[in-house]
Amino acid sequence: MYDNGIVIVGGGHGGSQTAASLRAEGYDGRLTLLTAEREVPYQRPPLSKAFLKDPTHELLPLRPQSFYDKHAIDLRLGAEVTAIDAAAGAVALADGASVPFDRLVLATGARPRVPSVPGIDLDGVHTLRSAADATRLRAALHAANDVVVIGGGFIGLEVAATARLLGKIVTVLEAVDCLMGRVVAPEISRHFLALHRGWGTDVRLNTPVGRIVGESGRVVAVEDGEGNRVPADLAVIGIGVVPNVELAAAFGITVDDGVQVNDFMETSDRHVLAIGDCVRFEHWALKRSVRLESVQNAVDQGKTAATTLAGKREPYRAVPWFWSDQGDVKLQMVGLSMDATESVVRGTPDGGSFSVFHYRGDRLVAIDSVNRAADHMLGRRLIAAGISPPAEVVADEAADLRALVKAPAGA
Ligand code: FAD
């Protein structure tokens, strides 16, 4: 079908899934997976959790090398794509090689956003995205005493919790007035603020970083915008990510804080698809453009891209979900709460196990759960099926919500 084959750029969660799904869909032509990293595609979430905490923890491959061999997937490590060459119908690699394609899938992910503050290039200032980053950070973290985390989002808080478990003195500087503010309910944000403070982390809200202070080229402190100084022998930046769109943009594909794709993961160029953290798409339920950063989204969009390439037209309709482990507490989210108009709590925040159900009008749109995996799993089914239990039923702990998704007797 595609004589020159399909090339996937980026061997993360999305790229690896696309390759596997293409074979599962019956595509038996040439299939090349190019990734700039040196490792066989691996699970990224542990990098801020178990991998960071335990020096003996190894990378967890998404699939073993033997999988790629068995399915004739030409996985090339250390293969950074520098350009898409339209005239040649090929991608150019940093080592001068080129790989022809009929169809291209961009799964280039995202990179950490870096603040433009003085001192950002000092030794001891770290970002975290890749296995190489995590290996460097792990060595530095275990040797450090005073850790300053810049940014109170998921990754910053996971690193902070791990650092506290290792007995470090930890300070989190967050620019706005709440933690994880962009994505979780205020109740959840407050709960995690109390948790981190309870674990002994000095969390400072409304405290943007001013500069990173160094001596002899190494970080010794971080100063906030008002000049207050926090000692640091390690600073970790966790202020979000920037999508890797440069290849697409240089090729003339439409880009706007993410490569623009339609419901089938197709870009503005008919030869090129894109998936995962690097894309922006119009969400069918929210009726607005979103860019999602999660394993679920990358994996499910990889499956959709594969079905598109296999000649099927199945629009992307997966229910979004995400998790974050901070210390021994599990936060799970399903759906998207950004346009919610009302929320109701189920369970007991004081007891450390509760969920916040978000509604838009009377429609259930999202659930954030703290140590309540059953609510999360049920939420995935409720939202997928379009079932919205009334808020007063949700608030009643005695009400059995599972009955709502059970098949009626005799059905
Ligand atoms: P990625 O997995 O980032 O893969 C992109 C790949 O493309 C990379 O290997 C990159 O090197 C490669 N690449 C980029 N440009 C080029 C190029 N020009 N040439 C060749 N290769 C290129 N999500 C959750 O749902 N739950 C979690 O608990 C969670 N924890 C996380 C913890 C950490 C530390 C990090 C960094 C992320 C975490 N995430 C979590 C987010 C999740 O990992 C991402 O959403 C997911 O990896 C996105 O998959 P992707 O395939 O789009 O991109």
C-alpha cells in the first residue's frame, strides 16, 4: 500500500504504540521507528517516581527489543530527525542519512519549559523528561541536601515528594496561588498542599522564581522575585512543557502550540499524521482545542493513527485519564474539568480518600480521585457511556454508583 513505507518520528509512548498497532492492523510494509533517545522506548512516568527514588530501579521498556524484531519494526535509536524533505519524500537524520516515506507519523512529544531567569545554566539545575535526564537527576538528588523545586505541577510535586522520602530539605516555589492549579479541583489542590506541608516540604505559593544563585558555576541558592533566598545544592525546574513542533512547522504544517490534527490524527499535509504530547486537536465534547499530556492520550492517539493509516476512518473518541503518584498518595483523573460549572465531593477529604465529581450543567464531565481507585475506574465507564448520576446521589456515600453501569436484569 505504501511502497516507501511508514516512518514514525519519536520512540515514546505514542510512537511505540503506533508501530505496534500498525502491525496489529495488518500493515505488513516497511515500518521504521526513529528516536533520538538511546534507549529502547520505555515507560516515562516512573522517572519522577520509583526510578528517581531507587538507584537500583531500571528503565521499564514498553516492549522488549525482541518485539520490534519479531514484527519487522526497524527501530533506530539515537536517530534524530532534523528535517522533513518534501522533494525527496524522506526525513533527514542528524548523521546525514535519510529515510524515505510514503506516510509520516510525528510522535515527537514535548520538552521541559525553561524559565529565562539568571543562573538557569548553572551546574545543579535540572529538568526532567528523558531517561538521561532522570539518571543525572537521580545521582544529584541522592547526593544533595537542599533541594528547591521550581513549579508546583505534577512533575515538580512528584520530585518533591520523592526528595522528602529520601530525607532531603525540600522547598517548592510556585508562582500562582495553588498547586496543580491548571488541571485539578480546588479541593484537590488544597488537599495536596496540606499533604506536602505535612511531609515537611516548605511550599511557597505566589512565589515566582527571580534568579538562581551560583558560586564557581554551581547553584548555591534560589531567589524568589522579591530577593528572598533559599539555599539549594540542587534545583529542579518543573514549570510545564513545550510541544516539539519544529519539524512540522519548518515543513509548513499548521502549528499552534501543538501540531494541529483532526479526529483521525491527520495534519494539514496529507502525508503526515501526528499524535501525543506534540499535538493540538478540537475536542469533540468540549468543542474547544486542547493539547493533552498523558500516557493515555499518546497511546490512544497512536491507535487512532494506525487505524487511519490502515484505511479505516475511526475518529478519536477516547475518554481522557491521567494519574500522579505523590509520596504514597495516588491522584487519578478522568475526563476534562476545565469547563465544569459545578462540583460535588464524594468521600472524606479529612480521611484522605475522596473524589470530586465535576459537572457541566447536569452532565458529568470529569472526576478527580484521591486514593479512590474504584471511583476512577467507575468514572471511566460512566463518562464513556454518557451516564451522569445526579449530584445529590454522588454526595451520598451510601448510594451505590456501580448499579448505574450494571446491565439491567435480563438484558
Ligand atoms: P514522548 O513519550 O515524550 O516521546 C517523544 C519521543 O520523541 C522522545 O523519545 C523524543 O526523544 C523523540 N523525539 C523528539 N524529537 C525527535 C526528533 N526530531 N527525532 C527523533 N526523535 C525525536 N503521564 C501520565 O499519564 N501519568 C504519569 O504519571 C506521568 N508521569 C510522568 C513523569 C515524567 C517524569 C514525565 C516526563 C512525563 C510523565 N507523564 C505522565 C507524561 C507522559 O509521559 C507523556 O504524556 C507521554 O510520554 C507522551 O507520549 P509521546 O509519545 O507523545 O511523547
